[in-house]
Amino acid sequence: MGPRQVTVFGASGFLGRHVVKRLAADGARIVAAVRDPEAAAFLRTMGDVGQIVPLACDIRNEALVARALAGSDAAVNLVGILYEKGSNSFDAIHAEGPGLIARVAATAGLRSLVHVSAIGADENAVSAYASSKGRGEAAVRAAFPGAVILRPSIVFGPEDDFFNRFACLARLVPALPLFGGGKTRFQPVYVCDVAEAVARSLARHDARGQTLELGGPRVATFRELMEEILSVTGRRRGLLSLPMGLADVIGFFGDLGKVFGIPPQLTRDQAVLLRSDNVASSDGLAALGIRATAMEVVLPAYLDRFRRTGRFQSARF
């Protein structure tokens, strides 16, 4: 049986909204712990009246975390950032925040905790992102030994920041960049499959204490993913191989732009991540009894808006 009340930290994000919808379908009451409750009001419509309640929370504030966890018997932490900005450092969001949630959850006597990390999380990693994720996992495991840690590869779905970004870029430039020749491998996993993994991890006693890596049914290089995007959107674009060192240069200017409030397309730390494969070492979805969804089935359903002649380019009137 699933939990009666779940606190979902980061509920209004890309993955969060799918997790909330999935848990609501099981009848759980949900405390949606978010930075801006008004902006997260759309979550209320994913359940019955009063079933989903957005609540302001900062995972760096112990009192607010305790308030968000009050009355819940399970919690899910989905909070993460792609790059540092101001006080939102990797250490604060990926390491200290998860540790605080786990400690408060343990003190409050919660039955289950699921922490969503990332493939490549390692305290000793060169990347600041990956090392902070590793420290976060260690902090969660130390405070709440029975926590389930999920490590997804690139997560895809209608609101993703990967396939949508490059499909949009293909509308603007004559060629898509392939740093290092586009040889880095990924294993994209469907957002609904990850949400299902969260729900099952909360409900299954045999999942407790495990670290599960989540990937889709296909491992593909960055080049192959760009080719898939061009195929789905029906666009003819070149694929330009660039030296990996150029990613570092672009990342430098991306970091510099952050100082002036310009969201970076690439940071130096992300350039470091591009040098390593992002592939699951084991089949975490299968371990939870989930059959992975192929990206080829889902991508056309939301990348069609990037087609040259629009969503109905193949229609005949």
C-alpha cells in the first residue's frame, strides 16, 4: 500500500508535476513543497478538491522543512539545479538540503523517503554538479538508511529541457554542435517512467535502502540524439563536430553571463559532464517491475510543434 500523505519537495518542476499526478492517482494527500505556492497552483487540478496543497518551503530552512513534513508518512525530494546562481549553490541545494530533509524526516518518524539524484553522482567527481550530488546521497543515506535513491539519466517528456532546447535550436541555426564529435552516450528515460519509479519506491518495502539507476531501453550517442530530433521535426541541418576544448570556452562565457543575469546555454561544469557517458549501470526500472518507454514513441507527440510546416505537416485536406 502507498503512503497516506506525501510531501513532495520540488513539486512544481518538470519531474515534480508528473510525480504529483501519479501519487494523486493512488489517492494520496500531497503537500507540494515549493518556492512559490501561487505559481504552483496548477498542481491542485491534478487531484480532488483539497487533495494537493502547495506550501512555501526552502529546503535550506529547517523550520520550513519540518512544517512541510508535518503529518506526512513519506517524502520525495526532487529539488535540483543545473547551474549555480547566487545563494543557490550546488552544495546548498544538492548536498546540504537533501541531508536536512533526511534528518528531519527521520526525526519525524516518516516511513519512506525517496531522493532523486543523477547518474554519475560521486563525491570524488571532477564536476561540481556530480560531486555535490554524491555528497547529497551520502548525507541522505547517513540520516535515513532506508531511503531509496533514484539516479535517472536524461529525463525526457513534454516539458524537458534537453530535446525541446535542441529542437528549438534547429529552427535557428544551419548546424547543430557536436562537442567531441558527439560520442558521449546517454540513456534517455521517460518522465512518466521515473514518476512511476518514485511511486513504487514509496510503496515497496523491498526497495528500501536501495540505489537504483534509471535509463530507457536505448543507449544513444549525442550525435544519434541530434539525428533523432532532426528526423522527428523534419528538418535538414548539418551536424558540426567541434573539439571538446571549445565547450570549455563557451562554458567560460556562460559562467560570465550569469554575473549579468543571463541564463547560460552551457557552463564550464556542464562541459566537464559532457566528457563522461550518462548510462545506467543496472536496470533500476526493471527491478521495480517497470517496462521502459522508448523515446521514439513519445518524442513525436511533443516535438511536432518544431516541425517546419507545423504540427499538421503530414495532414491532407
